Amino acid sequence: MRKLLISGLIGFQIIAAPSFAQEIAMSTEVSSVYTDLNIDEACVAYQMDMLGGSFACSGYKGYSVIFQEGDARESVFYGFVGDWFGEGAFESFQAFNNVGDKIEWRLVGDFPYAAILRWHISAEDGTADGDQGQVLVVSKVAQPAVGDGCVVGYVDALENENANEMAREIADSLARDFRCRIDEPEFHGNEGLAAGFPMRTFGP
């Protein structure tokens, strides 16, 4: 059973990270680390309703993962999302979907600036057996005192042989300067019919 934190979301970002800008200035080394996303075992629910809920999960070295589910669709944000996040922030696909369980974090030095996660896309009407599509979703990781994190791009994992490399290139070239709420994320490379149609809202 998923754990419900009745008193609200507290303590999921209690580790203060050093200055991301300082790390950028000191290091140009880029690498990847991987963490598991286990909603049932390693996340705490802070809001629940009839259609789903919102969960705070541990991510990478104090950077949280915010998982949401509603109406058979899922959404994930990363890092210190801050006040901008608000009620109603949700990025997903119009088709029913679910996320994978392995997050790739792109780092400069020891600081994550982007995250890559595989989405499994079902039929638009939800009646098909199994997955119809797979999309790698590249997201910007929200930094302390900045608070902007969002999807920056998509790669159809079934239509591009080098999908993982493409996703890393998107993360490295776009994520740090991407302006959430202003810039629009796009598909990169070949896009098949099974990739689904993205949907996004940032609430009031």
C-alpha cells in the first residue's frame, strides 16, 4: 500500500544543494547516474483523490522526484520545484500511459541538470493490450532558489535506433537554458504514430 502523509508534503527536499552556477563554473565534466523510481515502495503520498494522487520520492542527492497520476495518465517533475509548481501542474500524454522505473540523471560535475525517463504509451481509447508506443521524455531539473523544472523534449524510442543518445544530446544542449512556461518541448528525430500526443498544464 502506498504511504499517505496526512499532514501534507514535508521534508522531501530537506537537503540543501550547493550553488549549481558555481558547479557549472568549476566543472565541464558531463556524466550520467541512474536511480530507481519505485512508487509503491520508496515514495510518500501527499495528495490523493478518486483518480490518483501525488507522491514525493527520493531522487539523486537531495533532488526530489514528484510523481503524479490521474485518470490513467502520469506526470513526473524533478528537483526543487518550489512555489511555481502549484496545484494543477501536469505534463503527460493524451493517451493512457505509465512511466518506467529507471531514471537517468545528466550531471555536470556532481549536479543534475536534466533527467530522462521512458514513458509507455497505450492506445488512445485504452482498449489495446500491451504498449503501443515508447517515448523518452527529457526534463529540466529544478535547482534550489530557481524552481523551474519541466519537460524539454521527446524522443520516440521505437522509431530511432539511437534514441538514448539522442535524449542525452537534448538534455545536454537544451535543458539548462530551457525556459519553463515559455519554451515549448518538441519531438526530436523520427516520430511514429504510436508516440502519442503530449499534454501539459502548469495550473493557475
